[in-house]
Amino acid sequence: EDDRLFNFFEKLDLDFDEVDKIKFEYLYDDLLVKNEITMLSSLPGVGKSLISVHLCDHLLKTKKIKQLFYLDGDNGLSTIKDRNIHHYKLKYGNQFRYFVGKSRSELKQIIQKLQQMNLEDTLIVFDSIKNFIDGDRDKNKDVSIVMETLKSLRNNGATVLFLHHQNKKQKDF
């Protein structure tokens, strides 16, 4: 019995050598870690989307990433035009995949396809994460489903950035 428990724990325990050989790399210093999940959070309307799009441009221009998938559930085409985001599509072609104005089912299909891909050197942006939560975003069980999706993308090699609107009531967030 003790041997079986020991073997069970041994199989699942942290492997020092596996962790030690991991290469830790910032895509953007002190902000975005390659092959991890990062949240960018602030009050609505302060520039999270603008910052993230310009960050994507920088990462593509400096070849820190080879592919971008930007899932924009917040903005409309007029905002995209006003911000000249469509010019990045012209500049980068199919390296710059920007999905805007898509239905919930279309966004889910995109995510399902991404989960089937090798996503090494790929950045996936969720703008904003509230659009990808089925149910109540204040309930752990509903948020956990989205986090499992983000983890599956990370496990396929992606770097994941998600934008989150801070609730105005949470002044100390």
C-alpha cells in the first residue's frame, strides 16, 4: 500500500530536471512571457485594445512571433477603421489574423480550430475575455471553462493575452 502511494505521488510530483530545462523568454520585457497566459486589465476605455494591437505590430515587426490571432469581441468595423487596424492586415497579410464582428458560434469555431493546431510562435489575443465566457463571469465554474480553453491553447505552444475590463466598483483592483 505504501509503495503504491509513493509511486502514485512520484509519478505526479514536480520534476526538477523538466522545470530546470525550461527556457524562460519574454516576448516583451517585463510584460508578456512566451508560452504563458497574461491578463491586461484596467477600467473600460483607457486603451487596452490600442496597446495590445500596437504590441502585436511590434512583435510581428521584430519577429518575436510568426502568427497572430486577434479575437475582437468588443469593437465594430468602424472602430477598426478609425484606429487603422486594417492597415496591419495589409502590412502583415495572413500573419495578422484579426476577427471582428463575428458571432459567438463563429468565435467558438475559430477557437476549436486553434486548439487543433501547433501554435508555437503564435500570439492569441482575446479582446475582451467577457465575450468568451458562457454564463456568469463572477462565478468560478463559468470562468474555469474559459481558463481551460486558454490553457489548452498555451499547451499547444501559444502565448495568450486576454483583456479584462475592471469593474468600476472595484476601485482597488
